[in-house]
Amino acid sequence: MKKFKILFIKMSFLGLAFQGCGGGAKPKKTYPTAIGSAVSITAEEEKANNLTLEVAKIIETQINKINQQEATSFSKTTNYCDVSGLQEKELFGSMEKITIASNYQACKNDNNTQNGDTVMTYENTDDDGKFPTDLRLQAQNDYNFNDIVLKEGATIACQDINYNEDKSVESMIILINGTVEYNSKTYTLENHQEVINF
């Protein structure tokens, strides 16, 4: 009888060894791996974000020029830049929708260097043709602005441009399409949209 009990105990342990501790064919429970709406940003996305901030400076500079002009004059003019170079520009359209065709020839001032051709259209301005809330800029050929090159056909569209009390640009929604070079790297962007706060 003693041998039978020992044999029975050994058989029980042997049965557990074949079965394992998991309890047989019970379904495995899975748990979600993400909590909330966490987002992972890749290095390329981070670089594109920095690029967008630099592109937004182009628009901020253009808006500041618009807002500092005495009055909107639909004509063709040639202006010397502050330090060197020329800017030829022609305004046409109407007060509801103003278009500026600009040609920058090695244009340098205290803050920026520009070279190339652009066409910029803006609308929703005040009575003097200033403080637009919608703006679109397109590079007619390669357009350089400091460390950025908008390749021919690249466009920047801005909507919902908001201003601070001192009339400086506060924020905008920016949408970039086309090929852009920044710090010797080339980005091809398609409907790259961000909200920019200055």
C-alpha cells in the first residue's frame, strides 16, 4: 500500500509536468500596449517640424512688409534692398485679392537674404490692403530665403492668420506642398500642415 501511494504521488506530479502551470487550453488574455493617445515622433518628422517653423518665417517676413507699406499701389516698382541687391515687384488685382509678383536679385537686408522669383496672393485685408488673413506664396523658380530653398512650383498656403494687439503675427495654419531644401537636405512635402504660433 505504501508503494502504491508513492506511485500515485509520482504519477500526479508527472501529470502536472506534462500539463504545465497554465491550466491547459485556457484562452490567453491580451492587454493593450498603448495608454491614451500617445504619439511617437520620428527624427524625420521632427526635422520637418523645424523646417515648417523656418518656412513660417518667410511668410511672417512677407506679411510684415505688407503691413508696413504706406498704401497699396497697383504698379511695378524696383527697390534697392537695405544692404545689397534689388527687388522688382508688381502689384495687380483688386483690394479684395491682391497679387504681388516679386523678383529678388541677391537681395540682402539686416535680417534676410533672398534670391529668385515668387508670386504671392493675399486676401481678406483691411480697408488699406493690410493685415491679410489668407495668403498663398509660390516659387516661380528656385527661391532662396536664408537657409531655405523653395524649389520651382513649391507653394506655401496660410489660413486663419491672427494678429496680436501690436499688429504682429500671432498664429496661422500653414500648408506646404512641393520640394524644399533646408540645411542641405531635400524634403518633398505633400499637404504638410501645421498650426504655427509666433
